[in-house]
Amino acid sequence: MASRLVLLLAAAAVAVACLPAPASAVAWMVGDGGGWRAKFNQTGWAEGKTFRVGDTLMFMYARDAHTVVEVGREDFAACNLQANLLGAWNSGNDVVQLDRPGKRWFFCSVPGHCDNGMKLVVNVLGDDGVPAPAPAPESGWWF
Ligand SMILES: *[C@@H]1O[C@H](CO)[C@@H](O)[C@H](O)[C@H]1NC(C)=O
Ligand SMILES: [Cu+2]
């Protein structure tokens, strides 16, 4: 019994050791040289970029001028300043870990800025390169 467990653990260790080394993580400078700025959505910065688990987003801005908040899909769409925050940063030099697959929604919480387009959504791919599966429906039993 015990030896079986040991075997299993050994097999698991080997399996982990044999995983392909992850492609090196990317530290994305949000907005490149222009940083995180007003009307960010007009820059199209995220278009054509592939974000992966392990990458980071670096938001650079004048700390008195902007902020970064992370919210859910609906609060993002509505620019809800009273949103349920999943994260909040205001150092002007903020590093956000993309530590899970799926979409991540960010905007600037200074009144009016999000409404003017200071927002960013990124789709983070998992280690296997595929997006996270769509979340299960929130209600309902299947029988
Ligand atoms: C950017 O956001 C503004 C305000 O929400 C919107 O009117 C505009 O169409 C958006 N532009 C792009 C390129 O998404
Ligand atoms: Cu702002």
C-alpha cells in the first residue's frame, strides 16, 4: 500500500519534471512608450498581441493623473466606478500578474476617464495556448 503511494508520488514528480519548459514570460509595457493614458482604447494596443499565463502587464503613468482598477465584465462595459474591485493600483508603476487564463478587464477609476475610453481588456491564454473555457452558466440544474 505504502509502496504504491510512493510509486504514485514518484510518477507524479517525473511527470512534472518532464513538462516542457514554459516559453519565457513577457513583461508587457502597457501602451508602450506612451504608457497607460487617456483614451487608451483608441490605441488598439492589445490587438494582435498574445498574452499568456506568467506574463505581466506594466502600467506606467503619472500617479496623480490616473489609476488602474480590475473589474468584471459588466462593470467594465458600464465603466462602473462603484464596481466590485478585483484589484486596484495607483503607484504609477504598477505590475499586474497574469496568473490565470481568461479575460481580464482594467480601467482607470478617475471620473470620466473610463467613459472616454481609458480601458483595457486582455485575453490570457493558458499554458497550453488555449483560452480558458467559457464559465459555466450561473444558475440552473441540468436535470
Ligand atoms: C473608445 O471608447 C469610447 C468611449 O467609450 C468609444 O466611444 C469609442 O468608440 C472607443 N473606441 C474604440 C476604438 O474602441
Ligand atoms: Cu485616467
